[in-house]
Amino acid sequence: MSCSDCETFTITGTTYTVTLYKPLWNSEDNKINKNIDRFDLWDNDYEVVDKGINEDDIELSGIEMICDEFAICFPICFPLCFANDVIFSKFIRISNMMKDHEEITINGLGDNIDGIYVISNFRYRSMNKPATYEWSMSLAFVRDV
């Protein structure tokens, strides 16, 4: 994989700006959860009360890796250590923004996704390839950019 083949997007909070590879194609999952109460009245009639949207999350998932160009420049051990540090520093920054409930701005994913969010969940796991991690995050929509 070549770095020039990969498009990126940015997550900008008040403390950090993090650049990640764009999410996997069609990984965006818009979820809306509503609070609806149903009442069974004495006359066998039903009354429904719509209390509005409870959650309006967007789920993104992708793969973050260090491109092959880094491996050419250094001996075999150094790129793996360096690559993991680069990726982990991104993940730590995203985790800190989530823990601090920062409003973040997403740019580079198009008009339908770009906006201001709060990260409600962020997780990642190692894949079966050195310096390659799968990530996913849940974003609670705050407002348009």
C-alpha cells in the first residue's frame, strides 16, 4: 500500500487535530433511537407519546496503518516500533478527546457526514499485520459545521 493511494479526513478538537485514513467504504451507519411511550387506556384504546430522539449516533470504522514507504528507509525493527508509536499517539489523542467530552469537527468525509460531534465511543484492535489496526467510533451529532 502506498501513502499516496490513501485519502484522509481530520478530527479537530480543542486540544488536538488527528488525521486518519478515510473510513471503510459503506461503513457509515446512521442510527436514530427514539423514546416512545405507549399507554393502554381503560376503554381499550391506546395513546402513544413520542418524546423525541434519544440518540442520533453515526458509527464509523476503518483501518489505520503505516505505509510501506517507512519500511524502506529504516532497518526492520525500527519501522514497526515507530509505526506503533505514531498510530498509538493518534488513538490516545482521540481517546482523550472522548474522555474530555470535547466537541470535535469532522472534515473530509463529505457534506453528509462533516459536522460537529462528540465521540461517545472509540475502540481499536490489532490486526494480523504489523502496525495495522482496525478502529471504530460512535459520534453523537451536535450541529452542522
